[in-house]
Amino acid sequence: MLTDKKSSIAALTLAAVGIVYGDIGTSPLYTLKTIFDAEHGLALTQANLLGIISLIFWGLTMIVSLKYVTLVLRADNRGEGGIMALMALALNSVSKSSAWHFPLLVIGVLGATMFYGDSVVTPAISVLGAIEGLEVAAPALERYVVPAAIVVLVSLYAVQRHGTAGIGRFFGPIMMVWFAALAVMGVINIAQEPAILRALNPLHAFTFMYHNGFIAFVALGAVVLAFTGAEALYADMGHFGKKPIRMAWFMVCFPALALNYFGQGALLIRHPEAVDNPFFHQLGSWSVYPLVVLSTMAAVIASQATISGTFSMTKQAIALGLLPRMRVLHTSEHQIGQIYIPAVNWLQLVVVLCAVIGFGSSDSLAGAYGIAVTATMLATTVLTFFVIRYRWHLPLLVCFAATGFFIAMDIMLFSASTLKLFHGGWMPLALGTALFTIMLTWRTGRYLVFRNLEKHAIPLEDFLSSLFVAPPARVPGTAVFLRGESDGVPHAMLHNLSHNKVLHERVVFLTVHILEEPYVTSDEQLRITDLGHNCYQLNINYGFKDEPDIPSVLALCADHGLTFEMMETSFFIARQTVISAPGGGMSPWREHLFVAMSRNARAAADYYQIPPNRVIELGTQVEI
């Protein structure tokens, strides 16, 4: 039994190496190259090199090892991580009437939109950085870098609909080879120039910052590239668990990354001319083509992890009421987390290709990367403060001590990244602003619809009492009316009574509640209330990562004395047509945006997996 547990942890650790650390694992491809780009004005001297390597090493130690692996991984939402899960946890930690509730929602949404920006830049910069090795082997091949990157990316996005269940098992072994190669190259170069190990002393980082002033501050915006992907280890916690993620970091990824950065530093001490692309110069010309192949595979894996993360976050945002319902396809019969969202996949590909063609190189994309990453890091740290303060109820001084240092560090890194605002940094901000507007517009619009329905709602209990004074004719079968949390009598029922003049022999009012928790246990999922006259109120609870499946939940009702025969059950759904009305609500352009999204949202019956041949839709208009 103990052996089985150990083998399971080993397998999860190997998988975590492949999926969780793909992004941060490919950062050595472009980090030092970008830092010493002539555009930044940082001279390649031994003192500056020691300072930069020291900053990277201690940044990996403080930001990834201490902040994420040690602190943030503790702030799990029933075992789930990521900015959405953390936002839900923070919102649950304060009351809805609290003055902090809406600001926390805004911080969480901002962090999520920056993650989307990161998910666009990661495939572009990783694949470009890998293929740019061709320039080192043969400068004449430079013109083929962008076309080759486009081919790789289009192929990657084209296979998403098939899922990664088949090839996913190779991710871990390939990334293990990648990290082994990083470590070996680092050791070889350190052995030839051991003086680089002086960078282990953090004084070199402080001295560098002190003597270089503003130029050092500018360099920080590129140093942050070494920490990209740290958010992924938190977002993937639900898939692997804390222990495998921590073991993968401390036993494989951190040592390999540290050795490679020190190795690149040692190489630049001996051969400053290699600064144009130190990664591909580490072993000499013979190794360039093999490294291009290996780094391209690593970049594809890193991109795949980010794409899958985008699908997962979109599904969570839909459940939390931040995005309209979309078509979600499952690509694996065995792994519920394997999903594919066509609309997100192709929209993301278009933006990624625009980034590749528009920027043309990993150096140009570096500014865009830094802003997206540091903004998400800052949002995560702020939300973590509220979790440990209001959920864990730790003393205020302890909370400030635990997060204050990281908040200061995140602000400094974000500020340094904003210097690249006009050199690529605008892209994730523009994308984030658009997504932020869409998310808050959808949430506000749904609230306005809810308020309108609540204002005109007829209390259900009173209606049933008056209805059965002179009951209509009852016909065989079961009618299930989908009903909002405070809709009163469903519009579909009123239309059915008005037009058909009949009522089914059994009537079930079904209300779906999406909780700010990732999963809901089967014991908490159902609540049935007998309303009399063979009418029932059925409340179904889902977590924001649960898969909505109403027929499956109805099958569980048999344990509560309520059985359903699907061929004798009809689902009545009111399809709302939202109309923008003058006055109140949102500004006209936002109302029109909400109306457009509402009309193109996935149908409720499809989203809840109700058999289409059992659905009867009745239209209703709602003004906002």
C-alpha cells in the first residue's frame, strides 16, 4: 500500500514537471538575452552580470519558492488553486455587505484578465525563443523564424479539439530531458568559470541596484521574465496536489533553472560576444540544432499548459457569472479536466498570431510578457492577504509580515515592467481592458436582469395557493420548470397555463445555484421541498468547477423519494430576450454589448446537458 502511494506521488511529480513548469522552464531561452539587449543600455560587465544572476537566483528563491510554493499553495479552495479559485475564497472570507466585496471582485477579475494576456504571450514568446536558435546556427535562416513559428502554433491550436490525453503522457519525460539538459549545460559552463558562483551572495544584487540606479530599474522589467509561469503552479494545484508540485520544484525545476542561469552567466564572462543568444551558445555550434528541436518541444508543452489553463479559467468564469455560456467539449472520457472551448481556442490563436507577426521576435515580446505576469502576481498576493486575514483569522501584524514584503516586491516588478508600456506592454493591457469590460458588463447585466425579474416576480407559494382553489386540468407526466433564484413563478409556467390551460400531474421547480466553491459533494448537491399538490421545489448546488449535468442529478433524487422517467418528463425553459431600455442600468454601449452577448450565449438546456427532445422553450422579454 505504501509502495502504491509512493509510485502515485512519483507519477504526479513527473506529470507536474511536464505540465506545471513548462512555462517557467522555457524562460532561460530568452531571459538573459533580453536583459542585456542594447536597447536597455545595460553594459555587459562582470559586476553587472553577477548582479543580474544574483537577482534571478534570489528572485526564484523569494517569489517562486517562498511566495508561491510555500505560502500561496496553502491558500487552496477545497484543494483548488488559481486566481479564480482564490478570488472565490477571498469573497467568501468577507460578507457580501462588506465594503471589500466589490474591490476584491475587481482585483480578482483584473488578475484573471492579465492571466489571459499571459496565455497569449506565452505561446508566442516561447515558440519564437526556441526557433530563434536557427539564427545562431545560420544567420541566413533568420527570415524563416516567424513562418516556422506560425506553422508550429497553428498546428498546436488545430489539434486542441482532439485533447491531450494521448500525447500528455509524454510531457513529463520530455520536460525531464529538458531540465536535465539545462542542468548539464549549466554545470559544464560553471566548471569552466566558477567565479560566477559569487552571485550566490545577495549583496551582488543590492550592489547592482545601488550603482546602476534607473538602468537597474529598467533591467528589472526583463529580470521578471525568469519568474514567468509561477502562477501556473498555483493554478494547477487541483490537478496534482501540493506535494507533487513542491517536490517537482525543489527536486527538479529549481536546481536545473538555477544551474542554467549560472551557467549562462559563466559563459558570458568567458565569451561576452555570445550575448546575442547565450542559451544556444552554451555547448558550441554542434549543439544548436538538437537544442532547437528540444527547446521547440519544450515550448510547445509550455504553450499547451497555458492553453489548457485558459480553457479551465474560462469554464470557471462562466460558472461564476463573469462570462456568457459557451460551448464546452470534453476531450477525454476519463479525465473531467480535459476540455476544449472552440470559441476561446480560435480567438486566442488569432491574437497569438498577431503577436508573432506584429512583434517578430522574443525580445520585442518581452515587454508585453512582464506586465501581464507581474499584474497577476500582484493580484494573487493581495487576495492572499484577505484569505489569511479574514478566513484564517491570523493577527493583522502576521498577515502584513507574510504578504507585505511580497506586495512591495510585486509593485516594484510591475512598475519596472510598465516602462515597456510603449514597447509591447500595451498589448496585454489592451487585451485585459477589453476582457475586464466584457466580464463586468456581463455580471452587471445579469444583475439588472435579475433585479427586473425580482421586481415583477409573483410569489410562488401564493400563486400555487390561488391556482389550486380552482385547479386546471392535469395531464400525465412530469413538468420541470427552470427557475431563477428569486424569479417567483417561472414565466414558462405562466405561458404554458395561459396557452395550453393544463398542468402536469407532477410539477418540479428547479433552481441551480453556483457556489463560490470549486466542488460540491453529493450530500450538499440536492435540496427538495414539498410544496403540496404534487409540486416540488428542487435546489441543485454546483461548484464553479463542477460539470453541470441536470439529468445526472435528477437520477440522484430517487434516494429522496422523487423518481424521474426521462421519456415522461418535459423541461420548460423561458428563453429571455434582453432589450436595452433608456434610463437607468448601464451606459447605452454597455447595454448593447450585453444584449449582443446574451443573444449569442449558449442555450441553458444545452449548457445543463438536458436532452433536446425533452425541452420546450417559451420566449419572454426582459428590459434592462
